[in-house]
Amino acid sequence: MTTLFSLGLGVGTQNSQGSWLEVFYPQPLHNPSEAVATAVAEVLGYQGGNQAIAFGTDEAAQLAGALEGIDEQLAKIAQSFTTSKRPLVATLLAEDSGPQSTPEAYLKLHLLSHRLVKPHGVDLSGIFAVLPNVAWTNQGAIDLSELPEKMLAARLAGEELEVSCVDKFPKMANYVVPTGVRIAHTARVRLGAYLGEGTTIMHEGFVNFNAGTEGPGMIEGRISAGVFVGKGSDLGGGCSTMGTLSGGGNIVISVGEGSLLGANAGIGIPLGDRCTVEAGLYITAGTRVALLDNTGSVVDTVKARDLAGQNDLLFRRNSVTGAVECKTNQTAIQLNEALHVHN
């Protein structure tokens, strides 16, 4: 019997040199059953390890037959592949290690957007090296070196080749639309985003890969790579979260449950539950924050990183002094004592 971390039967796009540009997996599997893994492995001659195995329509028919009675939905997908005019690939991952090929990378991005794993739930190290920069067009993915020829051919045929973007990541909605979500502008959500049930992404909202929301939540700001937003939390218009790709270093930024980032606010620290950052206030790890007690008196000043992950905090800027202040449902003295315990 064969045991796998992940498995996907995909149809994709290759350039004229046979290099993969992208792969679509209709039904990616996380920890597939041994019966499914063994059936696919036997048909394709899989010998172990992490492999992306190209196959043809004949093998697709064999896969359909082997999967009947084991996984009817996957068998149906394999049967549909028998009429494919596009290249087919089976990606079998024995372990969760950094992707070594484009099909491997796309399988892991699909796992995230299909909600089979949460952000930071799979190893994506080195993913940029195996994802080609692609022109995403109304005729599909096109290798950048082949784009001028394709543009000319389209014009000569009386058509227009529209390039919607040039990027390593496609928009998620062209591969999967999770149930129970609203996305006002699909180009602003990359494949590899995780959108929980009840999430609304407004027109100015953005969600990067390996990031997302537990849901429900209203997102009008930016969720950077690696950031996960807890259920019931909202991100106001123009606000931002500092990702590990853009200055956050190795700190994993997150937003707890029931929290709010006001319009044009931002965070460079993890927020706990039921926290609020007032509109226009950007808090970085080194921001000096005055702690207030229940009477509004300053009892201590700390760096924002010392407040990372704490619950029930309100961050605001004093309109007179300009100082960043923090109030809490606890007294500031009690909070300060707790901070010193953790130092």
C-alpha cells in the first residue's frame, strides 16, 4: 500500500519547450486514503518520493477504471481527462517538503485555497524559484518569451490578446471559489489564499498566498503573505498587515478573533482577541506605547512588541500629544505585571 501526504490529478499549460506554466487540480487531496494512493501509483508506476508524473489520455482511462469503487468523484475527473487537449500531470507528494517543481507548488497552493490546510500548514519554502513569471491572458497562461508572437497571431486573426497581469501567482477565482464567500474584485485574491466561510473581500481588499481568514469577516484592507485573521475580525479600508515578505522578518503577524483594524491603520505585531487599532494608526514592533490605567493615567511605556498577542487592547493616538496609547479591560498595572512575567 502507498501512503501520501498529498495527491492531485491536474491539467495545465506548458510553454513550447515543455516547461510547466500552471496546473489546475479539480480535486486536490490531503492525506488521501491508501487505496486511492495505491491505485494511482500502480497505474503511473510511481516509485516513491515527491513526483510530478506527466501522463496521457490512455493512462487517464486506466486511472478512471482503477479508481472506480474507491473514489467516484476522482474517477469521474480522470474519465473527463480522457478527452483533454492539454497536458496532464499527476502530482504525488510522499512528504511535506519545499516544492521542487511547478506542479508541486500549484498543488500546495490548491490545498490552501480548497481549505484543506490553513496558512503555515504546508512547507512553501523555495516556492518563488519554481513558479515561472507568466502573462495571464484571456487565452490562458503564456510564457513571457512567447507573448509577442502570440499577440501578433491574435491581431492577424482579428482578435485581441488581453493581458490581465504578469505575475508568478494567478488569481484564486480562476482555480477555486470556496463556498460562502464574497469577492468583489477577484484579481485581488491570489491562488493560495485561504478564505473561511462567511468572508467578504471588498473591492480594495487584498489577500496574498499562504494567508487569509478564518471567517466570517469583512476585509477592506490588505492581508499580506503569512497573515491569518481570526473569525469575526474586520479590516477597514486601506489598512495593512505587515507580512514576512515585506519587512516583518520572521515574526508571524496575525489578528485574533473579534478584532478591528480601522481605516488606513496597520500592524507589525500579532494582535490578540477583541483588539482595536484606531483609524490611521500604524503600529510597528518598535512603536513606543503609553499604557493607561482605568482612569486614563500613564503608568508605563513599552514597545509594541511587548503587547504582541495580548487580548482586549485598544490602540489609539493622543490627539494632543501625538503619543500612541493603549487601554485595556484590565488595569494597565496588571497588564504591565503580566508583561514582566513573560520577559
